Amino acid sequence: MLSEYRVLDLTDERGHLAAFILAQMGAEVIAIEPPAGSSARQLGPFADDVNDGEHSLHHWAYNRGKKSVVLDLATEDDLNSLKGLIRSADILFESFDHGVMESMGLGREQITELNSHLINVSITPYGADGPKAGWAHSDLTIQAAAGNMVLTGDEDRAPLRAGGTMPQAFGNAASEAAGAALI
């Protein structure tokens, strides 16, 4: 269904589901990993109780069907390689903390100069700009800020964490947004 499209995945666990969904729909997805490997490789549980980057069931679940390229974005050569990939991509998912893309010279304006047709999906906990853009976050704080927790639990007890995780919600919404932009 999406075999004619190339997707770049520069996400951590907040965004792996987004690119995974498009990979399952046939898109060519290239996951960009740092030299130490994706942070998802360190998330358990681990197959055969082997706690290393090659046995993470989380990584297997959300990164199957993707190609993987190791780039050290702190080096000019690898940053230029990423820019080349951006020029050839249709969709870019990224979930860097506030200001990281800009610090690498890959703010929205620079990305548009590289590829004016690129669908650029930034997955952030509190938005790309605004007063909360740089706030620290966790799944729990995002659920509280989004209002999910006020809808759970009983009136005589504190709110409860909702089922599922916010990265799952982010991933679904991001893949839907990218798909809608393709139309």
C-alpha cells in the first residue's frame, strides 16, 4: 500500500510505533540509530533473559520491518549523510528533546530547504514551542497533563494511571497524521 514511500525514523520509544505502522503498510522505513544503538534496545523484557541490545523484545516489536542505519549525528560526515537521506525521504518522524534538531542545523526551515515536499512529524510531549516545550516529562506526567488520569479511579481515591502508554497514543496519532498528509 505504501511501498513507494520512504520514511526516516529518528525517534525513541515515544515514536517507534508511528514508523512501525507505516512499515507494516509497506513503506520503506529507515531507522537512524546512534553508535550505541537505539534507546529501545535497552528496554525490557529481554529474550532468554539476556539483557543486551540484541534481545530487547520492545525493540523487536516496534522495529521489525525497518532498515537500520547507524549515524553519529555529532560528526559532520554522518550529519551530511542524514541530510542526504532527508533529501530522498517522503516522511520524517523525530522525537528529539526541545531544540536538538535546531542545534544540529535541522530546524524546520533547514529541513524544508533540503526537501520541500517532506512530511515532517515531530513527536513531542508538550509541543514544539510554547511555554512548556522544554519541560521534563515522563509517561505519568504526560497522562496527568493530558487529562487522562482525571478520568480514572474512584472519587474517594487519587487518580490512577490510564492503561496503555502515551507513546502508543503518540505513535498512532503521528502515523495517522503522516498518512493524512500523503493524501
